[in-house]
Amino acid sequence: MRTLELDIIKVHQSIGEIFIASIKPTDLLQMSFVDRVRIEEGDEILGIQRELRKDKVNQIKTYLTSLDATFPNSIIVNVDSKYIKNMYNNKIELEVNENTFTIIDGQHRLEGFRDNYIYNFNLIVSIFQDLKVSQQANIFSTINSQQTKVDPSLNLNLELKSEVYTPVKMMIEIAQSFNYDNESPWFNNIKMLNGKTNGIISIAGFVKPLLEFTSPSKDYYLIRNKLLENKEKFPSFIDFNYDSDKYIFWDFYSKKDFRSTYKILFNYFKSISIILNDDWLNSNSILNKTTGYNAIIRLFKELFLIGKKEGKLTYDFFFEKLSPLSKFNGKINSDNYGASGLKASIDLFTEFKKNIK
């Protein structure tokens, strides 16, 4: 019988004693199982854990490619005392068995290491002993029901503190510029996290589709790692061969060309704000809300590709192409296109596209 010895810190709480330890992901994978919800004979519902989400595991595996990846919070497990072979001087000796630990919380983080060895990366575990299934279920439920979901706009604002200039950081700065530039058609109408602007659209809603035109979200950490490896000089990204018709802003980002990106978008939004002046920044219209914004950003991509080929991305170019949309002025509301949702956005985009030159 093989055993594993761990150094532990004993913590006393109302529920009893908890052992805090450091463990290699490979050891924890080998010594644990997940008690997932299932229905057995007699229609009895057993288990406490939700089904594993492969998309979430893949996200974690992608995150682990980051040069500064970290999981500072603990994986929570329970151990049956029959698997404890010895305990002395703040050490615990455990039998290495696939049933040694029951995962209470953290199954997705742990699965991120399966078939994915990360050098010199240990996990923190909080080990309970001999908990009843009902107690394990209560801990899992409490942890996962009491967490406050992080505001997407907060995540974006935290990106501004990043030491490297990621695509996310560039697009946040563009959104801020549109909000604070007093000549901008969006002036004071993007909801910033500091609460100083009421706004019509959140900064997260504004930035998200711009990022989709910049680089694949799955490559965020690849790009960030490249930046971290080249802190002294902005890298060339010559080996990042993205489709320029799909990721229309990538060439601007890879040259760190904030100015051109902002100017082209400014020309486009300014044209729309004049042609559809009755709807622009009108709270009764959906044009500047997420539904309408997503529609006009889809339309922007169509016109950008045309203008790029013609070498024209000026205000005059966009105004000429968009001028037929004046027939919609004052009519872009929820009665005509729906209040929200992907369908409403696509319907509005389709109507616009049919009418542009």
C-alpha cells in the first residue's frame, strides 16, 4: 500500500477541524473522486456535485497557459478516516487510493490539470474529515449560492491596471475616449464603473463586440504571454496569422495603433448620429442600447471591409453609405424591432443592410 505524507495546518471552526495542505495536482487527481448527482434504482437521487462542464474545463486549461496563472483559493475535500494512516507533528499520512478524497468544491479547477502537466504548480486543499453527505452538500450549496457574480464591467476596469497592453486594454481605452471626448457622439453616455456617468450602454456592452473583431478570445493568454515575454518593446506578433476579414482590428492592435482605430470608429458613429439624429441617444429608442448597438457594429464591419478595399474610411465615406438609413429616423424602437435579444439585433441589422448603398 502506497501512502502520501502532507504537511498540514490545523484550523478550528464551528463545523470542526480542517486541515490545510499543499498537494500536487497529479496526486489529487489520483486520490479523489467526484460524487455527482445521479438517479439510481428506485428513482433515488444521490450525489452532490453538478455535471462537469467541458467548456469550463477548457477555459481553465487555457488560463493555465498563462505565465502568471494562479489558484490561490483552495480545493475543498472530505476524507474518510479509514484512509488516514497516521497523523503527527502537523503531518498527515494518507493512503493513496482513488477514493481517498471526495471533492466538495473545485472539480473544474482540478480537471484543468488532467492530461495537462504544469511544472511547479501545487494546489491548496482544505481537508474535512468524516463529513456526512448532508454536510458536504450544505458546504457546496453555501459556497456556490452565496458568491456574488463579478460585474463584467469590473473585470474590464481591472484590465486597465494590467502591466501589458492587451487587446482588452486597448478597447477599454477606446470606450473611455468615446465617453470622455466632448466631441464624441457618445459623450457621457457609456456607463463607466466609477458611477460618474449614467449612460445608455455599459462599458462591457460597448467593448464586447469590438473585442470579437480584434482577436479570438481563446488566444487571450497566448497574446498576454507574448507581451509579458517582451515587456521592454511591443512585440511584432508576426506569427499570429488571423483572418483580417474576420478580425478587422487586429492589424491596428498589432501595431499598437489606437489613434486610427478610434478615428475610424469615430467617423462611423458620427455619421450615424447625424443621419439617425432622432434616435441617437434617445432613451425611447433602442439604437444606442445593447440591441441596437450590436446591430450597428455588425453593419460597421460590412462597411469597413468595403472602405478598406476602396481606401476610404473617412466620415464622408460612411455618411454617403449610410445616408439611405434616414428613412428609419425616429422609428428604431422596441415596437418595431423588439426590446432586446439576438433576434431583435439581427432583424435591425438586416433592415439596415438592405438599405445601405
